[in-house]
Amino acid sequence: MNVKNAFVSALKFSPDSKLLATVSNNWKDVLYTVTLWQVFNNKEIRTFRGFMERINDIAFSHDGILLATASGSEIDVTGDSDRSVKIWQVSDGKIIRSLKAQNQPLSAVLFTNDDSAIISSSIGSSADGTLKVWDTKDGTLLTTLPGSESGITSLAISTDGKLLISAARDGSIQIWGESTQITR
């Protein structure tokens, strides 16, 4: 595998480890893409395009059918801010929906363990510091969780799906448990 003329800023395996998604951010040419590769033969399958700003994170659904991307930069390079979560079909590379998540660049995205919801977080110099929980099927905003005013840098969910953890620029780590509903 070789991504030419771009900086690879993130990569994720599909749940079955047969596919690899790589994020390429080419700031010189203002070209931001996600490329899907077959791992066993290093073959490029498809490229996901349509991003106006840098892609900060990607996540596969646990069934491997969907890919979510989180984008946005602190400086709006293009004048057309694209601070959104995009949900793509892995099979054909078509975009299912775009969620205008926060007014700040998105730093992280993940699917809940049952794939019923997508969680996004923001980062930026004036980040609202929230986490947004979205219904995967229809894109409805289910809830907003308070995060950190310094901006969230990373998200993780426990294997059993009972804990959601966020890390922030100010060094704080927050944990939400079963008493906090993060999915329907």
C-alpha cells in the first residue's frame, strides 16, 4: 500500500481485518480523502471523496457495513466549513447521510457496540466541548453530553458497551456509565 502525495493521518481496520481505511490529508492541493484497501493483496478498492476540510477520524460499524468520518479544521481553509460526520456504505462508497454535528472541527467519531448510534466530539479554540449521540438509521440527534470546554481529543467505548470515555485537551478524562443513556 502506498498513498501518494498525501499525509496519512489515521487508519482503521474493518471488524474482520480484511479491509483497511486510510485517511489522506493533502493540504497543499486541498484534497482530503479516505481510501479503502484489501489487506491481503494491498489492492485499493475505492476512494471516498467529498470532504471540504481535513478528516480527523474514521470508524467502521461493528458489522463492517458502514464507515463514519469526522472532519473539520480550526482554520477554515476553503471558506466552506465542512465540520460534519459523514456516514458511508462500505460496499459501494456512497454517502448515506451527512450530520452537521458541532460548530467546531470534529475530533473523533465512533459507533456504539450495537451500531444503533454514532458518537461525535469536537475540538477547537472555542470548542463547545460536547459529545453528540446520533441515531445511525435516521440521523436524529439523540442526546448531547457535556464534555470539556478545551475540546475533546479522543473517544472510546468499552467492549461491553457500558462505558463511554472521552479525553480532552486540558488532560481531563470523563467516563459515562450505565446511568447515562448513550443509546436508545
